[in-house]
Amino acid sequence: MSPARVAVLAAVMGALTGFAAGWLAGPGREPVTLAEAGAARAAFQALPGPETGATGASAAPAPPAARLALAGGGPVDLGALLRAPLSELRSSLLTALRHRSEGGWLYARALARQCSALEMIAMREQLMPATFQPVVDMNQPGVQRAQAIRDQLSAGCSQLQPDELREAMNVPPGAVDPLIAVMDRPARPGSAEARERLTAILARPDPLMLAELGPGLLAREGESLVFDGKRIDGDERLLLEGAAMLLPCSLGLVCDGRDVIVWGPCLTDGVCEASSREEAVMNSLQAGEHPERRAAVLAWVERLRAAVVAPDVGRFLRPPG
Amino acid sequence: MTLAFPRLTRLPRGLTRGITRGLLALGAAALATAAAAAPWTLSGSLGTHDPNIYKTSTTWWIFETTDNNGIGVKFSNDGHAWTQGVPIFGSGLSWWQQYVAAGKPAQVWAPGCGEWGSMGYCYYAVSSFGSQKSAIGLTTSAGGIAAGKWVDQGAVITSAPGDNFNAIDPALARTTGGSPYLVYGSFWNGIFIRPVSSTTLKPSGTPVNIARDTANGIENGFVISHATNGTTWYYLFASKGACCKGANSTYRIVVGRSSSITGPYTDKSGVAMMSGGGTVLASSGSRFKGPGGQSLLADGSVMAWHAYDAQNNGAPVLFINNVTWGSDGWPQAVW
């Protein structure tokens, strides 16, 4: 693959990552059908109690991180807050904020970011002349799905007070949320602190946290990523980055057509072909035209998932020297 | 901006903070001398570093560097009398901790703020002195700057040791067609420009290196378009030399232009800005040293910058002046 091609793909991946970082956690999503995700689900099915989505939709088995005990003894299912009806977004967000000491702030922020994303879309429509707006065919299923999401989100977000939005999104230093605390822990690459941080991440591999980390879960060495003691460069790096974006789906984060990575580009740029995060990522990697690339990405997903589930910190660390 | 590696020491930044606070406490009277030397007569809160000027319908704004958390804000009704506002995220944000030394307050550098449609935005950098471990953050405010509803959008560009750039000194630019770009970079190969999404204001394309100066360093890029005699050019304003050394600073403001927002930019003598070019618009005077950290109104009519007062312990002070454009399409010196 030419350097130019690599650069273009990198840009696409960056754009998708941008959507992911800002607008994670779509509503009531079903699990992405990653071919290699079965083992992950089996691993989590051994844990107590299935996760109960508020919509009653078939949900991914809850990873241990998303199922916590309340101080009062009742369970709080953070993952379910992401699957609750969008019309109840405010209730979900406030519930998450009440449980910030258990990781709820991360979830509240993800919910709030959807509302912020809507504001940005409205801003763009106001700003851009009609000639710059994407041309969309309302007969496309992807367009209809995205518009439905937008309508539902608008209804849910309109109930949110500005102060509530800010409280959810602006996380100050020293936040009590353990997931955010571990993500934001300072750690010089290759240092003992970096190992401790990674150990803490893998001790509670929350799917939403892994989604926010994305390829940032992997150690870097110059322009390379490192996994299993090897430097991953060039096109292979792009495939690995794509796999890192799909990793949380294999661990329980639902990533279907309601994923912002799917509907976001549809609403903003008229890119509505994908119906799941997997398709969106694969399309960005030209995997539709090249089945071997798709297989390579899925193989990376499985390797990452295995290392996370084990957990095997050493596979993520840079080799000594 | 900024706290440049490797030529600078940490000392001037601490000095800067203390002096800036002192100036704020002393108020307008203590600044009368500085204001008199400024191209515009200014008053009020004039201690600043890396001032980013922006004008909404009724208010002038300055967004500025702080080294004690938050994005500094000043405002004015007329662009002359300035009031210090409440910093944005004055208590800091959790994720900033990744980019500063443990236990230290975040240094928030060289914000680039304005309004995009109805949305207020601020890009800013979080880093530590002489470090390439940096991040450009984004915050937005629905309803505009004055609404003050700033919400954290997280880091949009980060850099780490080994990268070919440093993620600091952000500024939004736009093409004449309305497409947004982010200008950023400092040492480690100078200034870059990269398209950003018109919806999320987050990067959506690959970066292009548009200015480099291996001898002096170049940073704080700021791009606007301007038409003269029917010809539109993109102008890249930047700061060269050493900032942050008080009266010993050697910062100077330079400019180059291009027919494309992504370059190549050349100076008035035809020297490429990727090869150290840059026509000087402002350099050290007898009292005020190291002008830099510049920004302009989008129409190119007004420039703001800081310079260090050699008669006041090198305190960085705000300057504002009109920009005069020559018939050759080049901006004239601003002081």
C-alpha cells in the first residue's frame, strides 16, 4: 500500500475515532456480530446474572465492569443506561451521575456527549449553505435510521438542563470516578506507572472505557504501535487500530446501527452505507473489497480480546530496551 | 506561543505568572506607561501571553495562556478598556493530568477561540515545559462565547515523544469556501495545518507541514484569508525566536502567504516558509521585547500580540493595532 493510501486511511480512521471519542455510547444497541466475539461472550456468561437492557432488546452479556453493587445493596447496571430509550436520556444521565464513584461519570459523559453532538449538527446546518449540505436519499434505510435516532435524541436531550450537561461533560481533576481516574492517570510511556495504569485498566476492562481509549490502549514506539513485543507499522498498524475500535464491541458494547460511528457520518456527510460499527470500520479499511483485510482485522480483535480477558498486561507493554 | 524546547528555561514562566498577577492587582494606573507605548491606547487588565483576539457583535474578547489552570479570558466593550474574566475550566479537567507533571497545575497555552456558526469554540494546548507530550483540547459553548456554556470535548490532537510534531498552539482557519482547518505546531518541525470536521471541529484529514525554521524555531501559526485588488491570498502569521524569557525574549512576528490554505507559503522575498522564510512585521523595540503570540480578527483588520516590558521585570503586556495592507497585498509592520 502506498504511503498516500496509508495516509488517507489514517485520516479516515482518525475521523472515525473522532466520532467515537466524542459521541460514544449510542442508545439501545445490539451486539455487533463480530465473528470472533463468541469466545468473549462465553467468558462473560460465566459471570452472575444477565444484563437487563431497559428496552428489552437482546443485549450483549454484561462484562464484569458494568455490573456493580450499590452502596445500598442494589445493582446498578451502567451498560443498561446506554441502552435505555433515548427519551429517558436525562434519567439515565442523572442515574449515572449518582453512581460516579462506581464509574458512572464516564457513562454520564458519554450520554451527555450525544446531546452535545446534536448541538454541533444543528450548528453545522445553520452555518452551511444548502449547497454544502449532504445530499441524502430518505429512502435509504441508513438515512431513516439516523434520522430516527436524531429525533429520539432531540426529545431526550431537550429535557436536560444546561447545568446538568456541563456537570456530566466537564470532569475536574481528582474526580471520584474510578474509570476516568485510571484513564487519566499520568504515566510516562514505558515506565512503571504505565504498567500500573494498564494493569488497572485490564483489572476492570469496562467496554466503554476501552472504547474511549481506542487505539490508545496500545503502547507506541515512534510511529509504531506495539503488541506482543512487536512493532506494528504502516498498513498493519491501520488494521490494528481498526481492531482496537472493534475490541469493545467484542466485550459487550453494542455497536449496531445506532452507534454514533454509524449514524454520525450519515447525518453530517451523507455516508450511510454502514449498518454497524464493524461495517463502518471495515469500509474505512477497504476490507469490503479485500476479504483478507477483514480477516486480518478480526484476527487482531481476537488477539486483543484474549489479552484483555486473560488479562495479560505483558502483551501490551513495550519490550525492554 | 510558547514554552519552547530546548532553548528556554523554566524560570521565565514562573516569573511571568507572578508578574501578571501583580499587574492585575495594580490595575490600570500601573499600566499607564505600557498602554502609552501600545499602538492602541489600552487600559485595564493588560497582562497577557499569547492573546487570541475575537470580536462578537457587541464584545471584544481576548483568550490567553495561563499557567495556573484554565483558559484565560478578557473582555471589552470597545477593544481598549479590558476587564479580566473568569477563566474557562479554572478548576482544570481530569484528562489534563496526563499531560502535566504529577501534582502540578496544568499549563494551558495559547488558546484559539471564536465562534463557528452559533457555537463558541476554544482550542487550547495542555503541555509541560520543553515536552512533546502535549494535547490540543477543544471546548464548545452552545449559543456562542457570551453564553458561557463551555463543555469539554476532550483532546483532539495529541503528541508524544517520537512524533514529528508538537500538539500545541492551535488556531482555527477557514477557506474562502467556508471549510475549517486547524493550524498548530511548534518545535519538532514547526507549523502544520489539518482539515477539521465542520460538524465536530475535530480532525478529519491528514496534516500538512506549512512552516519550518530549524535555526530559530517557528510557532503560533495563525492563518487568515485577505483580498487585495481582487486577489485573495492566505496569510500565515507566526512567531519566531524565543518566547517566555522576559526582556531577553527574541520573539518576532513574521508573515508569509499562499494561494492555497495548505501552502506552500512564501515570504515577501519569495523565501519558502518551509525553508525558514517569513517577512518580519514586529520585532523587539527598546523597551518592549519579543513581540509574538499574535492573532488577528478574521478580516485581517486588527492584530493583537504580547511583548515583554523591559522596564517592568519583563512582564508580558497586551498590544493591539490596526493592520494596514499595502497595495501589493502584504500587511505592513504593526509597530
